[in-house]
Amino acid sequence: MSEAEIEALERPDSWNDVFDDRTRALLHLADAMSADTSTLEAGLITTLRDHFTEAELAELILVAGQANLNNRVGNAAKQLLGRRSDD
């Protein structure tokens, strides 16, 4: 991954300038997976299906879901299981 791509990850408004359509679709999926997933945007679903097979989508969803789970568990663990101020 290039330096420009790494920097662009933090600025979704610059994704069009740096990434191809397939990568942008994947980045949008990753963003969507860290929010409410009960209703994904129809346009995102269409775009993802245009660029990825069902098997690829299944794997991408599992990886994004696992990453989100790890982050959420880690955040909760730091707050609940970390050092207490009265220790």
C-alpha cells in the first residue's frame, strides 16, 4: 500500500482520487460494517455485487465483522477490566 493510500484511509472524501472502484466499494463496506448493519444502502449492495463474488463477499463480511468485534471487546475490556483509579 502506498503512502498516499494510507493517508487517504483517514479521509473518505479523498478516496475517489486514490482508490479504484473495487477498493472504494470495500472501504465503504468496512465503514458500513462499523455502524448499524440492519439496512445497508442499496447502492452499496449493488456496487459490492458488481465487484465481488458471493464467496468473496462472505469472507469480507466475516473479516470486517471479526475486526469490529475485536475492537468493541477491546474497548469494553479496557474500560471494565482496566486498572481502577481506587487501586
